Amino acid sequence: MEFAATVACIAIRSKAPPRCFGLVKKLYFCLTYGIKMRIKTGISIDKDLFDKAEKMARELGISRSRLFSMGLQEIIGKQENRRLFERLNRALEKIYPDTEEEKHIRQMKEYHRKLFSSD
């Protein structure tokens, strides 16, 4: 909250152009109340993927933006979980080293996971 107040004070003291005050007020509000700011972006995707996304968004009763955000959140969440899982495995390997048989089993499981993975 202190950061938001500081930003607002700097903008006022520096005699920022009036068009900046709207952004400063929005930033102050978002930081004060913990509300996430949204950023508008443009992406290029295949037409058939766009059509499927449009249809799914209609079926779910949400906007395309919300659908894309949900998809990104899921992908990012999966990636973060994979990284955490890998770090935990590395830590455990230091504590409990694998025997040769366990190494082969782990390699086979990894091979099968990649073989049948939909990623």
C-alpha cells in the first residue's frame, strides 16, 4: 500500500500530464485493494483453433479472453508443478540414491510417460 501511495505522490509532485492521473489512480486502487490489472494483447492463431475457442467460450458462457486466460493458467500451473516435482526428485536423489534396478524402472516409467503423454 505504501508503494501505491508513493507512486501517486510522485505523479502529483512531478506535475505529470492529466492523462497520467487516470492510470495512477487505477494503479493505486489495484495495489491498495489487491486487484489484478488486466493487459490487452493481440495474438495470432489458426482459424480453426479460433473457431473452436469461440464455440467453447459460447458453450461455457465466458468471454474468449477468459477462456484463453484459463488455458494459460492451466499450462503455466502444469509447468510450475513439473518444475517443483523435478526439484523434489533431485533433492530426494541426493538423500536416497537409486540402486541400478530402481534407475532402470525410473527410466522405463519416464519413457512410458513421454510415450503416452498428450503434451
